[in-house]
Amino acid sequence: MSTETFYTVIASPIGELPLTSDGVALTGVYFDVTQFERQRPAAWRLDTSTSCAVLRDAREQLAAYFEGNLTAFDLPLAPRGTPFQQSVWAALRAIPFGTTVSYGDIARQIDGPSAVRAVGAANGKNPIPIIVPCHRVVGADGSLTGFGGGMDRKRWLLAHEARYSEALIGG
């Protein structure tokens, strides 16, 4: 495993998104470029070309997603978290494009029906949003709940997916 961290910043319809990789897998997607730059260790290497294959593939797949041409990501991922967080993030990856589930649904899926709050906390710590689609999780009543990228981005992502999932099924 590489000990070097690579990063890049891509333009998107929801703002600039910093991406990080350990050279083997994608490790992060961030919403706040300014905060990312303040916290980024100086040793991290800017990948401005395509030298880091993982970042190149992530750039291409995110561009296709935002264009409405990709509904499922195929990238190696290495989110860092506890075993419980990992189980929640794995469940998030199983939520189909254009659909939403509740925190309770995720809790039941990981055999922790009483862990709804813990699922919410793990969802909020997801280091690879969009690709690990935490934006697809809503309240039990279908209401939009918090999102690390802000509620405007969550609304945009859900509307984007709804628009393209309807087009896929001929709606």
C-alpha cells in the first residue's frame, strides 16, 4: 500500500470538489475547498494530470455522473472508519441510484434496528460522499435531513438522480 496521498480538485455543478487517494483507492471527497486546503498536509501531492489512476478514474466517473451518464460508480474505495461505520457505508453503497431510504432502513439492514442514531452519525462521517451515496438517506417520514455538503447540495443531488432515473425508465 502506498504511503503517499494524492489529491486533485474538480469542478462540478455543486461546486469544486477536492478528491484524495492513497494511490490504490479513493479515500475522500470534500465539499469545502477552503477548509480542505487549510487542513491538507503539505506532504500531500497534487495530481494535476492523470498520474494517479484512481483520481483519473474518479474524475471521469464523477463527470459522467453529473452529466447523467453514470448511475453506479466502479472505483476502489478505502474510507477510514470504525467497523460499525464501515458496515453503514457498505449499506449506503447498496442504495440504488434515484432512490432514498431512511436511517431506520439502514439500521435494520445492518442488523441494528435500534441503532438509528448511530447510523445517522456514521452517515454524517462518510468520507466519500456522492460515490458512497449518503445523500440518499432521509428521515423516516421522507423529509430531508442533514448533509455534510449542505441541504442545497443534497436537494440538487436527489433532484439530479430523480431526473435521470425517470429518463432511464422512460418516465
